[in-house]
Amino acid sequence: MQAYIPYGIYWSSPFAKWQGSLANLNALPLAANVGKQALAARGFDMAQIDLAILGLTNPQKGSFYGLPYVTGLMGIDRVAGPTIQQACATSVRALQMAAQEVQCGTATSALLVMADRQSNGPVVYYPDPTGTGGYGVTEHWVPDNMGHDPYAKNPMLQTGENVAARYGISTAEQHALKLHRYTQYQAALANDRAFQKLYMADVPLSDSKFRKQTGTLSADEGIFPTTAEGLAKLKPVMAGGTVTFGGQTHPADGNAGAIVTTRDLARAASANPHIEIEILGFGQARVDPGYMPAAPSPAAFNALKHAGLTIRDIHAIKTHNPFAVNDIALARDTGFAWEKMNNYGSSIIWGHPQAPTGLRAIIELIEELVLRGGGVGLFTGCAAGDSGYATILRVTDTRKV
């Protein structure tokens, strides 16, 4: 038995810039509120949900209770499930777990809730009575981990430079990709954001205690206007390097969600019963220490192998691309032109909240395939620890079969 995603029974919030409109809001009750409203707006009967999976990378107050906290806030407090933390790979890992539960018959309708806030990340104190003076260790969760991989011994930025050097990728080529991605994102904004409105859910804004709504976030916040002239003025961040601020993404806040279920239940819940979204396979990989942006390629090839496909069978690709070098390396490894990847945008443009990033890209991949009349799509991306994760979906319009 395969697992399916009901067409339209998924959502993503807009992504907000670092220290922007969502910076003061706990990501868990916020995601619960957005998810509950999104499912109600889509007419989905939440009584069907018998498994839920929460994805979270940056701890929030109350996140010790994880998934049960979120489902309780959503009004389904008898639904249990795990909390997954795998940085940028969290969404795909959660999607795989949900698909496996459905395929094994241990769940019939699984809810995915991906929530994160890069802004105002926690400061963690680890006691150590044996340390000098009995002092412990303090970790600033977000900046310290972006700045240092404890195994590879390098900052995230260095991984971009390492892959640029290995593949011979220049600053000019990175900027060309970034400008093209920005142009692709403009297509998602055309006709009063018609593409984004296929899946995007409004976020009610309030004070930090969620007492009174003060506004609504309806569109991405903090998108950097990008021009060839502006990119040309940027210098590499690291001395002697190639990666500028224009060649990478920015931290963000947001959430996303979806339902994974059986074929029959997906057809019954779908916003269009003629559209089928079948999950075909997954793949993961880990590459040399310090070469994180190269990991999407082997992950993609593993997903293709498990799905019994080749890159020639793929009609559309979406990536999590924290660096421009990600997509250039993927294109060289697969032969799939980077210009044809990431129609309607990607994380290098709309930002990176961690856990929700991959799911938003997968949702956009689905909508792109629906618009083209069906086809097979690949999502792949890198994650902390020089790892990559990929999934393959097939969208079918049964009226054309």
C-alpha cells in the first residue's frame, strides 16, 4: 500500500525575516493555530487523524512536550506521535516516517506539523561542576551552531566555499543563479500571488502571549530585491572566498503542514479528486566533512534508485539551497540544468526557518506538477552534518490517464 498526499490538504505560512513579524511568537502554539485554521478552511475532518509528527529544530518554551503539546492545542489531544529534529532535513524525514506508517497500516491519516523560529533562539546553559571554577558551558543555539560544526570543525559558510572550490564555481556563476532564482520567485507573485495562494495560509499576529490579534502576515517578509548590479557590488564574506551574502539564504521564521494518508482517503479529502499525489521513494546520504552543499546529489540518486527511476524520468526539481553552489553542483552531477530547477522560488530567496523549509518546497513542487498536468518531481536538499535528504513524488491527473 502506497502513501498519498491529498491535493490541497497542505499549507505553509509566509516566511518572515529574521527578527521580523514572527520573532516574538512561540513557534509551537503559532503552528498549531495556523494548522488548525488551515485544515478547517480546507474542510478536512480532523477526527480522521490517528498519527501526528512534529518537526522542530530550534527549541521553544514547552517543546519538551513536543507533538502532544501541539495536537492538544489543535483540539486533537488523543493523537500521539514523535517530535523530529534533523535540521534542514526534518520535513523529509517526517514525511518518510508518515509514509512508512501508512504503508505498514499503523496509521491511516498522519498529520505533519513543521514549526521553527530562527529569531530569538534559546541560550542553553550546560552545567559542569568539574569545569574551571565549576562553571558550565553556554550555547547560543542558532548562531553558535551556524558558526561551528563540532565534528567537521567548520562554520556552515566554509562548506559553501569547499564545494565551490571542488566544483570550480565562481562568484559570477553563483550570482547568475541567484538572479535567476529571484526571477523565478516573481512568477509566484504574478496575478496577485496566484501561485502562492494555492497553498499559503495567513498567520494571525499577536503579542507574545497570543492574547489579542494585532494583524495578519499574508505574504513573505524580508525578500531581498535582487539585481545584477546589486550582486556585482557584493564581496565574498570570507577572505579569498567566492560566496557573498547574495549567494546564500537568510534565516527566517515560519511553519508548514500536510496530511499523508491512503489512496482512498486522499481521494475523498482532496480539493480535486482527479489529482493524485503519490509518494514514490526517499534517499539520504552523507558526504565528506565540510562539504554539506554536495550532499543533495547522492541523496537524490539514492531516492531515484529506491523509486526505480532515473534522472531522465524527472519533470521538475525543487531544492533546499542555502547556497547557490548547491544547485550548481547538483546540476553538474545529474545533468539536470539548474535553470530548470526551482520554478516559483526556493529557500535561497524566501529564507530558511529550518524544519518547515523542505515541506514548503515540496508543496510548491506539487503545485508546479499540477499546473503542468502531472509528472514526477524530485525534492532534495542538504542538512547539518554534511547530510542530504531527498524524496520523489508523482502527480497524476486521472482525467488524462
